[in-house]
Amino acid sequence: MTIDDTQVLIVGAGPTGLITACTLLAHGVSVRIVDRRPGPDDSPRATVLWSGAMECLLRVGVSEEVADAALPLAGASYWSRRKRVGEMRFGRLEGTAFPGPLCVPQPVTERALHARLTALGGRVEWQAEAIGVTVRGSGAEDGSVIVALRRSDRPVERATARWLIGADGIDSFVRGSVGIAFEGDDGDRELIVADGVVAGPVPLDEAQYHLTPAGILALLPLPDGGHRILADVPVGEGVEGAAAAGAGRTAEAGGAAGAGGAAAGPGAAEGPEEDARSAPPGEELVQRLLTERGPGRLRLRGAWWSHRLRVHGKVARTFRSGPVLLVGDAAHAHTPAGGQGINTGLQDGFDLGWKLAAVLRGCDPALLDSYESERRSAAVQALRHAEQQARAWQLKNPITRAVRDAAMQSFSRTGILERQMLPQLAQLELDHSGSPAVADLQGAWVLPRAVRLGWRVPDTGLIPLHGTKATSLHRYLSAGRHALLAVGEDAAGGLAARAAEALRGRGVEDLVDVLWIRPEGTTSADEEDTGAEVGCDIAVVNGTPAESEVYQGGPWLVYVRPDGVVAGRASVAGVLGLLERLPSRHGLVRIAC
């Protein structure tokens, strides 16, 4: 049986596959998403979401549901020789609506995304396993794929699509089918993970990491009570006689990491997918690890879920082969240090979604080159940071451990630990300035230090005055559309008016929002008349002192992509030139026409 007319076929319905499908559907793309599993997996798996991932969930409209079910983490502490040697306090990241990590089981995130998928007219086809991939042509102009799908109740279906997205996890069938190498290290350690009740001196809102010569023990509070326990051990330790506690294999098949991790930041509550060949750990092994590595007097009063997973550090040689693209764990698998799996995967999915939708609308296929450029770079960076942190936590020599502990104490006291590690873990400081999807103009003015070309635009609170009800900049941008931001007093209003007029003249006003951001204290009674005259949305800055400072200067104008990245700037005289530099390869289809 053959079915055609699908623009995009996604294999894997975990968080990464779901957010990719939601983003495509929101842009009017026809999508099929299939998964070999019988239905959603209720095992907890990944449990921590950082700011960058939450901002993606905001753009697809599910951040509130996820945040409402989450436990905000107040901080993380690091222990060596049963003494506290370092700490980080969370909740103080500037320029984001999500200033700290949230502890939330992965099924909560999946349910929110699945509900959004349904609302957008999509559905997951469960028990549909991809067993063959045939590529026809080489790319966007003439490429397509035929995917053989096997179900238990019908003949094999041969589904044809313009594009195929592999969101099917670390053992990706899609990646293997097109011969993309998965390069890196499988490692000689694995993670023991258990969710249960721990009696003793354990934090209720803080992640705790115990660094010992034998390995790491991490304790993470869960939203509904209890704790997640994580410890790294040599591969196969404790397999003999392991109790059949918890779930068996709970492979995510969806691009984001599975549960479990045990090192640097609270995101260590997630990690690569579990190795199906390993038996889930029993409570006796978990208790032994608590006793040997913990602060003492810790007792496991029962575990309702446990498993073990192999620690990987790998990245696909390329994220694209013709009309086949990879996201999430299919593209990269991280050591759990820093816990970047699901967070990187969600950002992969949103980034690929809006760019592929633009190409399917008629944009230059070169726009997809920026997906490879930006997201592979981000994955390699996250992998490198995680591996560096893991090496530091796993030191065995007493002298080097003493040096590390002294450094952590100093870095904690001076705040260096927070300033260096938190932006990395939150994935808010990704540099895309060299991307083909970033434009610049010679002679354009210098932007404020916090507003950098190729970097994510900082958030700030807003008082909406005309044309919008958004109470923050990122909520204004959450529609996932292109935007031009003009910042400053009256001169910036003229800049916004000129930009809006130019967009109307090119017939792309329905693709691009224009927002005039005025400094604090500039509200006037006639904003409705002013807004109608200027022809754009107007808001006044209403953020924290640090946020307000960013948007107090001007006049300046920037182009912001649907993913919140500043991708162009212009002087007052350069608005038309900026628009000319944002042709179809940036997603603004009709500008190039």
C-alpha cells in the first residue's frame, strides 16, 4: 500500500518529534508522525528543563502547562569527603521568563505537546515501525523519501514524503538507513537511576551532588514528593540478581534523552537512552550506593521506578543527508553531566520546524544549511561542556581532588561558578553570528552589549500600549513569526513607521511583526492615535533594572527570527537595505519576489 502527499514524515513521537511536528503544523505544513511504541511512555525519564527549552515550549504554546506541574529548583550543592565544597543558586538568570531550571517528569512535557499536536490537527500513529527508507533525488528541489511502515494489523505501507525527520533516538533507524556516521565514545560507565522515598538529610528544593573517587551520587527532589537517585558505576555492576524493580526498557524513541544523569548541574536528572541489555537495578544496589557515597544516614524507603542506562558522548557527522534530517538523540547523545539531552533536542525540533516550513513555502533551500550550522555547533558545545564537567567530578587522585574542591569553594564564594555554568546549562548563550541565516549591514550602529547579532534577544517586561497585549518581549515573539524591533523614543517611532511601510510595499506585512519599544516613563494618553499613525505595535519597557537598561537607549532596529535570534540590524537610513538583505533564505518569502 502506498500513501502520498505528505510534506514531512517524522519518525519518533518523543518530546523532540512532538515539538517538531507542532512547529510545522503551526506553519501550515502537512505532517505525519509515527512511532513503533504502542502508545505514550509513562516512565519518568528526563526530569529537568532549562530556560532555553522552556522558551521553545513557550513558542509552541505549552510552557504554562509544563511549568504548573514543575518544581522550581532553588539551587545545587556539591559535596566532597562528605563536606559541602560548592553551590549555585538558581532563579537569577536575567533576560528570560524562566530564570531557573524546573524539575518536571518527561511524561508531563510529552502530554502537553501531544495535546498541542491534537489541537493543531495532528495525531501520532502508534505501532507504526519504520523498516525501510528509500531516498529519491538529492534535496529540496527534487528530493523525496519512501518509508516502509510495518504494523501488526495491516500490510506494509510505503509512505512517500518530501522530507523525512529522524527523531527516533540514539539507536536511530533513520540515521542508520541513510548511512550517517554516529561519532564519539560509548564510555565504560553507566547510570543507575531510581525514583523513590529517601529518609535522611535530603533537600526538598535543591539538587545535591556527592563527588567520590568511586563515582558520583546525585539526589534530586521530585515535584510530587520523593527523590531521584543517580549514580554512575562500571558497565554491568549489580546486574547479577538485580530485582525486577521499575520499568524495563523505556527507550524514548523521540530524540530527547532518556532519564538519568549524574553529574554537573541539575539537568543531570536526564541523560542518554537506557541500554535495553541491562537489567533494571534493584533496591539493594541503590541502597549500597546511598550508603557508600552519600552524607550518611540515608535510607531508601522504597523505589517505584528504576533503570540503568549507558553513558554516551556522540554526535552525528552530519544532521542532514538530502531530504533526510536528524533531531535530538538521533543527532547527538550526551554524557549526563549537565543534563542537556532533552533541552538540546527541544531546541533542535523548534529550529528545524520553522526553517523547514519556510522552505516548503518557497524559501531558498539554503535556509536549511543554517540548521546544520547552528544546531550541530550547539550539540558539540553542550557535549564538550558536559564532558569537561564529568572529568572534573570524577577525579580519583587525592591531590587533584583537593585542588578541585578548593577551586569550587573559591568559585562559589565569588559567584564565578554561577556566572560561568548557569548560562551554559540554560543554553541561552549560543553564538550563531557565523550562520548563513544571520544578515548584517556595513555601517550599522553598535547595539547594546546584551543585544548581539546572532544571539538570542534578551527578554524584558512590557506595558502594551497599542496593537498587542503581550506583557513581555518573549511573549510578543512567542507567535513564532519574524519581527522587527525598533527601540528608543520618537526617532525610533519613525524608524518603526518606515519599516512597516516598507513591509507593506513588499507584501510581507502578514509575515513580519513590527514593535516599537519605548523606554520606561514614556507612556502618553494618545498612544492609540500614535500607533495607528505609525502602523505598528507599541509597548513600554517594564522589566527589572538590568532588563530595562538594555532597552533604554536607541534609536536602533533589529530583525529577530522566529526562534528569538537577532539576525539583522540597521541604522535609520538602512531599513530598506536590511529588508533587502533578508531574502528568501531567511524565511521572508515574498521579499525576494
